[in-house]
Amino acid sequence: MRLCAVSVDLDEIPNYFGIHGLAEPEGAVRTLVYDVALDRLTAMASQLSIPLSLFAIGSDLSRESAAFRLKAACEMGFEVANHTLDHRYDLVRLSAAEMRRQVTEGASAIERATGVAPVGFRAPGYTVTDELLEIVSEAGARYDSSVFPCPAYFAAKTAKIAAIALLGRASRSILDTPMVLRAPTRPYRIGRPYWTRGDALLELPIQVTRGLRLPFFGTSITLASPGFARKLARACIGEPLINLELHGIDVLDEHDGLEPLAKHQPDVRVPRARKIESLRAAIGEVASAGYTFVTLREAARAFQGADAL
């Protein structure tokens, strides 16, 4: 089996300011992901003839234009999945009741906007616990796609949070347990603890390369040249599922009004055209290896027996 699913987390711009411990931006920049990036992403997907799985934050859909654009994407055949109600980076530190509210009300907001109940879930910042995943399963999700067993990403995130603290700012981002690095890199049914195999919810991990387990996701691809993006893609060839995760910001740059963020986030300084070129190069490399592109919902259906992988 050779499947590739391309998903996009539709995190709005204030989330990135929060990661860097910055005050929230004001004005039109706050909603660039829905107002600008979503059209760019769906256009690219249509040109490449690939489906997308869009992870939406429920509270963003209280804005009528955002709900309209998400519904339009759904009607184009793209999947819409649950990225919680408010994208709390500290979700796993909240009470069980509040975690449940974030999961269920996020799903309800998506269903109101699109008319389709989501079947997939992704946690903010890829951070999960056994308790959260049990809540997600009880809420009716057919799959989770949050686990990111990537040593390089974990180290970079740890260093970034520490560096921000040394500057006297507090990042909203939090760290998962390093035990996540022991999780399978291929689809599996979670056990207790969640980084072990079991018979519970189906997990579709965020993609890492074979061998070194380097991150194969939007940030690493858009920071790379198109040539290196192809090399990263080739390092994933042979996996039964390539789960390529992007963010809306991956098709934005500082000229979209993100100059204040560009000082703190290198990928924002990369010109949009070069970023899209690298994304297309990586996706093209996967396509040339004979992969079939599917939504994560379709991938979950294909890997229902993932305990055997």
C-alpha cells in the first residue's frame, strides 16, 4: 500500500505570535489564514489534483466569512477535521471537563459550518495524553493525527521555548513527554501509554523520514530549497502512508503583512513563491513514486487493521 495524505492546520496568525510570546496582532493580519492562505492552498491542491484534510479551529468559524470559505472547501471534496475549539496549547493541562468541551464543541462548530461531522482530530502543538485521546475517542473520532515521533523537532521546540524564556517572554507552546519519541512512525492503534501499540483509537503519526526520522512537514519543506525538499520526500518513499502536514502560514510570507512575525520566525521570511515551489517539488516527488493521494479520513479507512503494521 502506498498512500499519501496532505493535511493543513488552519491555525490563525495570533497563534504564532503566542508561540513567540508576543502580543497579539491587530487588524486584517489576524485572519490571513482564512482570508488569503486557504484560497492559495485549495488552488494548489486543485492544480495538483490532490485532496486535502483541513484541520479547523472551531472558534474561528464564528466569523461568517471563515465559515463560508471552509464550507466551500468542504464542497470541493476536501475533508474538514477537528483542531479543537480554541487551539489551547495547554490543552492537556486543563481539566477533563474542559478538554472534553474543547473537543466536542470544536467538532460541533465544524458541523454547523460545513454540514458534515468531522471524524479526525489533531491536538494543538501535537501534544496529547492518554486522557485526552480517550476523550477524543469517546467523542466519536475515527482517528487521531497528533503524534510526532521526531527527535529533531522535539529538540528544536525545547530549545526555542528556552530561548524565548531567556528573552523574558513566555511561549504559549508546551512540550510533550520525550516518550513520544518511542512511538511508532507508521499507523497504529494506541495503547496505554499512547506511544505503545494497543487496540484503541487509530493513530496516523505526523511524517518523519526513514532512518534519521527528520521532520517531513510544511516548515522543513518551505525552509528548504526545492531540490532539498525532493530529497526529504525521497527519504519517506517506501512508507505505507506518507502523512504530510502543512499549516496555512506555509503559503504566506512577510509581504502579506507578517513583517513583525518575520523577525522571529524564519520561514515567514522565505518568499511565498519559493515556498510553494518547494511544496510542489516534495509532493511531485511522492507522486512520481506511485503514491495515491487520499484524505486522512480515507487513509484511516484503509488502515483500520493498523495493529498489523
